[in-house]
Amino acid sequence: LGPHENYPDRKSSAYKGLHRSNVDKLFVPYIRPGECSARCETSFIEMKQISHYNGLEENNMVSVVFGSTEPFTFGVLRYLAEDMNVRHPQDLEERP
């Protein structure tokens, strides 16, 4: 479900479809950082990493697809759960 984050108790405004985003857009800058970015009732996810050279896209791409016959929930962030123990989103340090 998407296009915005959704959880089992907050998904009535999300809808099934093919949604595209990137890791940075999945992050929700809550005043106090916490769990975010979840997408429920997912059937597959494709994650791509595209190599860049001087800001220009190259033809060097790695792609991974996860799928299931049963719906699943996923979340992708540049942070670990323990990184969220800060007071403000701007205090978070991105991980590669």
C-alpha cells in the first residue's frame, strides 16, 4: 500500500498500486525521530543502486527484488533503530 507510509492501524488512506520512491523520500522527519517508512500489504519490492560519476548516471546498476505470495510489511531507511535515540531529525547521521 502507498504512496505514503502506513501501518496496520493507519492504512485506510493508502492504496494498492505500483509506487516509486527513493530512500530519502521514505523518511518522515517527525519532531522526535522514531520508526517510520513502513509500507503494509506489499507483494514485491525492487531496490536499485545506481552508480554515479560526477553526478552523472552510469549504466552500472545493481537491482534486488523481494517478493512473496503472502503480503508483507517493509521499511527502508538510512538509519538503524538505535540511531533514532536523538532529539531532532537533523541530529541523525546517515549510514552508507
